[in-house]
Amino acid sequence: MSPNPSEPDNEPGAEMPLVAHLTELRARLLRCVIAIFIVFLALFYFAQDIYTIVSAPLRAYLPEGATMIATGVASPFLTPFKLTAWCALFLAIPIILHQAWGFIAPGLYRHEKRIAVPLLVSSILLFYAGMAFAYFFVFPLIFHFFASVTPEGVAMMTDINEYLDFVLTLFFAFGVAFEIPVATFLVVWVGVVDIATLKKSRPYVIVGCFVVGMILTPPDIFSQTLLAVPMWLLFEVGLLFGSMVRKNERRDREEPTSDDQPPAPLS
């Protein structure tokens, strides 16, 4: 270990050659693929049950006697298969991020590692929190709204593949949106922008949240608003934690060290 916290932990001059970096990168990518494949095999037997769970928010608001439909010949098999593959990817995210961390960690300073580990864990938890928020809160509101505005004489019978594409888009959008506190903290911690600039840019951030909501969600104002408002609130959370870190850093710089303390008076 280097005695200077501002230096990397590895030995000076012990740089890995490019071939070694590429070899390690290939090995870590292979581990990620293997992890996804193993999770997929474990889930494949329950593919139909997984789709039943994911489709529950829509089926709860279908008219009495109505069901979801499969317009493609192979859709009853391929759609649950596709969902299981995406579930395997989502569940393997901790392993993927762990491999990414193992690849970049040797090049980080010790004080960067102390910040990076909590950020890595919080990124994983926030992504899953975003997906949970979409499933338990957003989906019931959206599907209830869609069912209530269905014109008279129109049977609401959704294709299973179209529904899967719809919910995967929302899962990904909300998972990424919930990473905003981490992104805000990082730009403040790295020094890209300061807190005062971010506070002055708040109106533009709010407009940007609605623009992103418009791009990432289906073309209805309801789901766009349900994404944009949490994004703005999460930005405020990241701003709060960034301010706390900056205050702690200023306090540490202002506190005198033991060498700066005046000598104690003789008794």
C-alpha cells in the first residue's frame, strides 16, 4: 500500500501492458456472459410464471372476459423467452458491475475507492428501486387510465409482445432515471460543476426532465409526467448530498492539523 493517499495503490511504474489489459477485459466480459447465461438457465423453467407476474398490472384492469392476445405464431413461446433473457440481464447487474469495478479499481486512488464503493452499491439499489417504482406505482396508474379512456365499442385486448416492449421500455427508463442522484453527486464531487451553478440551472433541469420523459416513455403525457417528476426530485436529492460532501470537504480543509496547534502551556 502506498503511504500517500493521493497515489494509486499499485507499485510505481508497474503498469500493465495493453495486451494484459485486453486479456483481463476479455476475461471479465466472459464472466459477465456466463453469469447472465447461468441466471437465464435458472429462470427459464419459470418463464411463463414470470410473464404472468409482469403482465398482472395490465390484466387487473382488462374488462371482464377480456384477455391478452398473441398475434404472432411463435409469440406464446418467444415472448416469455425474451422476458426471461431480460430478467437474467437485470438480475446479473450486480455481477456485471462487480466485474467492471474489478477492472477499473487498480487505477483509482485510495480516496476515490472510498467514494466509489458506496456509489457502486447505491447505483445497483437505485436501479432496482426504479424498476420497483415502475411496477408497483406507475403501471397500475397507467393501465387504469388507459382502461378508463378506452372508447365504447372497442375491446381492450393487448398483444403480449407489444405489452412486453412497453413495460421493458418503462423498466429501463425508470431504472436509469433513478440513477440521477448518483450522476448529480459525481459531477459535483469531480468538480465538473459547482452547487451554485446547479441550483441556478434548476428550471432548465426541470424542462430537461420532461424532455427525457417524452423521449423514454410512450407518447402519453401521463407516463411522461410520472417519469419527469421523480427525476426532478431525485436531482434535488443528489444536489443535497453533493452539498453535504462539499461542506464536509471545506470543513476538513479549514480544521487545523495537529502540527498547526499551538503548544500547550507549561503548568
